[in-house]
Amino acid sequence: MSDQRFNTREFLEETKRLLEGDDYPNLFAAISYIPFFGWALPWFFRRRQEICKFHAIQAIKLNSGFVFLYLLVWFLREFPILSTILRWIHANPVVTDFISYVAWLSLLGYGILGALQAYQGKLFVLPFFPEIENEVRKILSKIRGSQS
């Protein structure tokens, strides 16, 4: 057995130093593409670093799009009128499963692409993101305009 004991306080101090320090900015930017909650680490601890902030925001957008697609799948499967219509035309499992698979493949593909670019230190905008963001902004502005 080793005569060194595990010192929790030293471990926590070293972890805090690593999280809040300036070491490994590309690694922390790449971590943001871990599905669902990977963006939280760079967002809360490394936001002052431009590369971490950029990729964390992009990962938040990616995860939000994935959640939106899965809400769409849930709505098509569970909403009584729509699911009945899709069942009548024999399209319910086909359509919803297709959207589900496309959502998963998109999340994994974009996540890997973003993580590789972040690890290389590039401020790389994921393909189709600016176009999708512009369309979402147009839709939201129409919704806000019709409520006035």
C-alpha cells in the first residue's frame, strides 16, 4: 500500500484550479459538445474565454434543436388526433421513428464535428446553423408581432 493518503481538500482545490484556470481552453470547448449537459462546464467556468463561450453557445443551440425534434416526435406519437390520423394512413411508426433517427444522427454528427473543430481551436460555425437561426428568428418575430 502507498503511504500517501487521498487528500480530498487538495483534490477539490486542484479541480477548482483546473476548472477556473486558463489551461486547456480547446479541451473545455470540445467538452461542450457532450450531449445534453456538456455545455454547462465551459459556460459556467470558462465563459470569459472566447473559444469556450462560442462553442458552449453553439452546443446549447444544438441541444435545443434536438429537444425540439424530440418534442415534435412525442407530439406526433401521443397527441390523439394526429396519432390516429398517422395510424390510419399507416405512417405513425415510420414517420416518428425516421424523425427520431435523424435527430439522433444529427446530434451525434454535429457533436463530433463541433468537438473536433473546438479541439483544434477553430471558431467553426456548424453547417446550416445560421440559416436555421434566421428562420427561427423570423418565426418568433411573426409570433411576437401577431400578439401585439
